[in-house]
Amino acid sequence: VGLMLPRTAAFPIAMIAVQKCGAGYVPMDPEYPADRLAYMLENSEAPVLVTVRSLFEDKQIDFKGKVLFFEEFVPCASCLVPGVNADGVPAPSTKHKAQSTNLAKPDSPAYMIYTSGSTGRPKGVVLSQRAVMNLIKWHERDLGVGPGKRNLHLASFSFDASVPDLFASLACGSELHILDEDTRKDLSSVGDYCVQHKITGATMSTKKGLALVNAYPELPLEYMMLGGEKMTAFAKTPVRMLNGYGPTEFAVCSSYHEVDQSRSYDIPIGKAVPNTWSFVVDKL
């Protein structure tokens, strides 16, 4: 199911609904060009797109499947989606009695994320609920994600770095702070937000994360998971700095290393994440 939604609580609400139906979601960043979004819908063979009318009309995507407008199904949509006015929007249907639904199984698809496409057009990678659950339990056990914690959501929903903060926070009882487009793209705004809201954990690109700790020595974060580039030296910080490594096909990270800030060394990609193995092999 394609999800083309703004960076608000609308996205996780729709994501949970899709997964409770036993389906997987395809995150479609509204910042992407219309032709890339159209390709993702066509290539994934998604029969349904969940979006808001303003985005759908703006992108003008030629989609033959069923389109569900978020604001027509969620009573509080006007509070969750900027620019959506409750006036004139059809009231959500009440003909179906609310009931508990959870059709997801361990091997059900959780999400399908499109890689950058180094050899041409991007390819979609499907991850299972089992793989995501392992990621969640790792963050709960080793990083302390849970009640009373506050996790920052910085990455695009279409990037797999979005998965740890999104899933671990919701599953383990932490607060989830989704930064809007303008805030997340400005380093000083991100730093100010972390300090003001006492953010305790975040996943972000190595370049942005290192720039943040170098500029904000007073960051309240307990940990920062970085990845996507080689980690280099940075200003000493009380924040636990973790170097994550792995392909999209591996539910974000296949290995990680916690940096020992008491010494200077070439930072490795570390050991395998819990319940997985890493093998060093010769040429086939």
C-alpha cells in the first residue's frame, strides 16, 4: 500500500493501519519528483494509495488503483495534516463497527523501501515483520528505548534510516518526535529542538550527526545511531555514538560499533546485531 503523506502523525497512523491488515507499506516522500513516485507505484504493483487530496492533486500522478484520502477516514485529520480543513470533508463512515484487527504474521511484509538505484532505476526491497521485530528488540535491549524516552524522527520516510526511530519508539512506548520538512533540513533548528524537547535518542546520517555533536556539546541525547558514510573523528561528547552499517535488505543495520571516545582509532563497522551473524569470506 503506497503511503504519500506529510511529516505528521498521519503517517504512523496510516502505517499501523496498513500493517494491521497484514499488508506492507511503500513510503512515498512528497518531496520526490512525480515521475519517481509514479514509478514506485507502478513497480510495486500497489493496489491502494493512501494520501491527502492536496498532495495527490499537486503531484498529478496517473494511478489506476484505489486512492484513499486520509482526511475522509480519520475524524481528527484536520489536526494532523497541514492545510486540511474539516469543513466540506465527508464525515468518516460509521457503518462498520470498530473491532480489533491484527492480521500481520512474522513473515508478513512490513514495508517496501526503494533504494537509490546505483545501476539505473531504483529497486524495491521488502522487509518482513520478523526482521523489524528483531530491530525493535535490539533497540529496546541495548539502547534503552522505552517509556519515558523521547526519540527524534529526522530521516525521510522513504529512507530506511527512518525505521528504527519510527518502529522502536511506537513499539516500546517512547515519545516519537517527527520533525517537519523545514526543521529537519536546518542543523541549528534540529539542535535547538533536541535541547528544548530533551530528546534522548536519534538515528541520522553520519555527516549530519557528527556536525550536530560538534556544534552542540550540550545535546541531551543518550545515544545517536549514525550510518551511510565512514565515521571520522568528532568532538568528545557524553552522547553514546554508534556507527551502524548495513544494506537496506537487512532491516537497516547488519552490524554496529559503539565508539570508545577515550582513544583515537580507525572506527570499524563493528559486530553483528543480535540474532544475526557476520561472515568474512574469500573470493567465490
